[in-house]
Amino acid sequence: MIYINSYVKIVDNSGGLIFFCIKIYGKRKIASRGIYGDIIIGSLKTVSLKKKKVKKGSLYKAVIVRTKNTLTNVDGISLFFFTSGVVLLNNKMLPIANRVFGVIPKKIIKKGFLKIASLAFATL
């Protein structure tokens, strides 16, 4: 789970490295924590020197694609990632980058982010 005021790794090639969470948009009773497919808003803390699609300190929306806690599917498969990760979005809710590193869960497809799933290596 991702909480407010937490630092998260960016897992795409937009140029950002560390993302600071300010607000979480979700449809749960406890809106202070985010899980797979939730949209968060925050600022960029560190940016890569080579890739400059984004600017340091500016606000962006992002979708959560990885969390450290275990996700158990109905069929009994459990997913666990070592780091939490997000993908940056533009105003039209499309990814800024053209590549997503690593695998993402199938819940991202169910939430309606098909473009992110097509840019990723694989879905679990």
C-alpha cells in the first residue's frame, strides 16, 4: 500500500526517478492508502539527467502499478514486489512515457489502463 507523504519509484522511461505522494484518489472507505490501479497526485523529487520529458518539482498524476504488500488473486496466485512503483500520466490519463519496465498485475487492465498494459513487458 502507498500512503500520503510516501516516496515511490517511477517505473517508466519518462525521466523521473522518485515520486512524492500528496493525495490519493480511490473508492474505498479509507482513502489514505492506495493499492493497484489507484490514481495519486504528487511531485517529482529526482529527475534523470539524460531524459527530460518531465521537470523536477512539478505536479503530476500517476497510477499505482506495484506495491510491497501481497496481492492474492481468486485463483490462488499471490503477487509480491520488492518496491512500490507508479507510472506517470498526462491530463488525458495516458502515460507520458513510451515504455514501462517490468511486469504489472492484471488488475491494471481491469481498472481501464490498457495503454499501460500494452507498454509493459508482461502482465501477471
